Amino acid sequence: MDIPVIFQDEYLVVVDKPVDLPVHKNDFMPHDAPYLTKLIGDQYGKWIYNVHRLDSKTSGLIVLAFSSEVAHELTLQFERKEILKEYAAIVVGELPEKGVFDEKVLVKKKSKFKKPAVTHFEREKLVPTSISYKEQDEVFLSLARVMPETGRWHQIRQHFAKNRHDIVGDSHHGDFTLNKLIRAEWGFNRLMLHARKLGFKHPETEEDLLFETNLPAEFEALLQAVAPK
């Protein structure tokens, strides 16, 4: 599996994680299923330390450490909210030009316990479509910049779903009818959520690092496909 390496030195590596690849092994995976830390570990011949979470269905930037000490320092930066994180998402409806979602969110799957969470957003593009369903004609899609202040389980996905701006392709919290329609009509079958920017202070050199990736090709392809002809 081709995993683009954005930055690497003797202490850490930043990669652009492909969609549908888990970061680490879990009990629900087949024993031989690939996961990011194993693939990167095999590539460098080193033990890899995970620093933060990125859902398997979410693509984009993630930093991994080559030692427990570096992992610990980066983890502290996340806990102190010193990390710059920005995502791109395609969501249903006419999203406001900017705003913030601050409802509590569930802490994990099949749990009723909630914790505070804050997600800032800005609309980058509003796209009219030819989609009509559920008595809605010409549904709009919005391309959004998303800046989570906290890092809860599925936080971005929960917040947008709670506010009726489901992320396209979200099979857990999203609009299943719309996802099925888009999959059948145009063949898109991924979560339209991508970790686009990541910034942090290097734990050893103390240099301020900022990384950015291009949007996955599927994002622009979807927005063009659904536009009225």
C-alpha cells in the first residue's frame, strides 16, 4: 500500500493516511489485515508509537513517533491544545459561512456517556446539485474547513450530524439514504472527511512545523458530478 510520507527525520514521521486504513490494530480486524503503524514500522524497520487518532474512514495527515519519549511530548501538545488541526469535509445543506458547534458528544460507540466538545467551521464553497430525495429538491452540498478544538471520538462527524449537516459518506452518523443515492448514481463510497493541515512544535528541535495536503481527488470529482447539467 502506497502511503505518502510528507516529512520524516530520526524522531518522527508525518504521513498522508489513505482512506479506510486503521491507524492501529483492533479486536474486530482479521489477524492479517493491514494497519498504519505496522505498515510504517515495516517500512522503517522500527517500532512505531501512535500519538493521536484518525478514524480509519478519514484520510489525511497524521504524525507518528519513533520513540516513546517523542510520542509523550507530542501527546502533551495535543492535550494542551497546542496542535493546529484542520479538516476538509463535504456536508449536506447550506452550511453557514462560519460558526461553531459546541454540543456534548458521545465518548465511544454504544456508550451513552457524553463529554464537552468544540468544533469550529468555515464554509469554503456552496454547491447546488441535481439531487432530489426525501421531498427535497436540488439539495445543496457545502465544502467546509473544520477546526476541532477538542479531540473526541467521531467528534466532527457527530457535530455535523447533530446539526443536520451530515458528512457525505458517513455510514455511522450520516444520511444513509443520501449516501446510498450517491453511491448508486455516481459510485462514490467514502467518507468525505480529510485531515488537511497539521501543525506542531518539534519535540526535539523546537521548530514550528506546519504541513498541508491537497484535497483527495474524490472531493472535487463528487462536487463536479452532482452539479446540475
